[in-house]
Amino acid sequence: ASHDKHLHRIYRRSHITVHTARPGLVIGKKGEDIDALRREVSRMMGGPVHISIEEIRKPELDAQLVAESIAQQLERRIMFRRAMKRAVQNSMRLGAEGIKVNISGRLNGAEIARNEWYREGRVPLHTLRADIDYGTAEAETTYGIIGIKVWIFRGEIYGDEALLESKSGKKGKKSGGRN
């Protein structure tokens, strides 16, 4: 249930930050798992390693974690429509402006693979300033692999950097068109 990993290296010292929805699972009882991980990574890198773990406060707004959650449900033989709708409703309840889920493969063990998607709210994929998180996962079922794609729209980004980039991009001549 970890999503992001960042590695900073300065000479022989390394600092790794792991972003996870369940920090207790990574740390383990009395820190046993994190100590084993630290020993293994320091052996691989050949120097001291500092590992810090940060919790993801709202995992329902992280597309990769939502996709992995749906994949786990499909592997436990939960109906795909129910898994999709539950994930969409949880994300919308926690503040997403829109979410789209796409599932492809031999759904319900059908002989012919197909595509099904479910969307709630708006997901403007062509808007450059839209803050859209994208995640994919694969569920390995008895019938084969089912692919899951998730897009979560968290809102639009308004800021000085975005305004400066858009102004500098519009200064060139128009090419083509009727204007």
C-alpha cells in the first residue's frame, strides 16, 4: 500500500522517504520490519541509509492506491461494478471533483474481453491546469489479467507559475486556422 518513494543521495549517505497509506504495516511490530528493510537497503547500497515513512492522509484521493484497491477486490472475486462504484463514491465523498475508472479484460469470466468505465463528476483530461492524478493496476484473476485505470480530478491549479507559463506560451504567432 505504498505509493511514492523518494531517494536522496549525498556521497555515501542515502535518505529514502516512503509515502504509504498504512505506515504501521511498513514499520511492523516494534519497528522490526523497518529495521530489516534498513539493513537490506544499506547492504545493497553499501553505506548507511536513513528511511523515513510518511502517511498518506487520504488514500481515496490517490489514483494509484485506488487502482490497487480495486485490483485486490477483483482478485477476491468481488463483482467489478460494485468495486468500481464503491471506489468512485469513496473518492467523491472525500473531496474529489471527479473520478473516472476504466476496467478492461475478461470481466466476470466472459469469453470475449471488454471495456467498462464509470465516471462521476468531471475529469477534464484536455485541461492543462487540471490537477489530475492517474494510476494503473492489474488484477490477476483465474480468467486472466484485468487492467484497471483510474483518473482523479482534484481541482484546477491556479498560481503564479501556471499563469506565467500560459502567458509565455501564447506570445507566438498563430499557425494555421481561420483567424
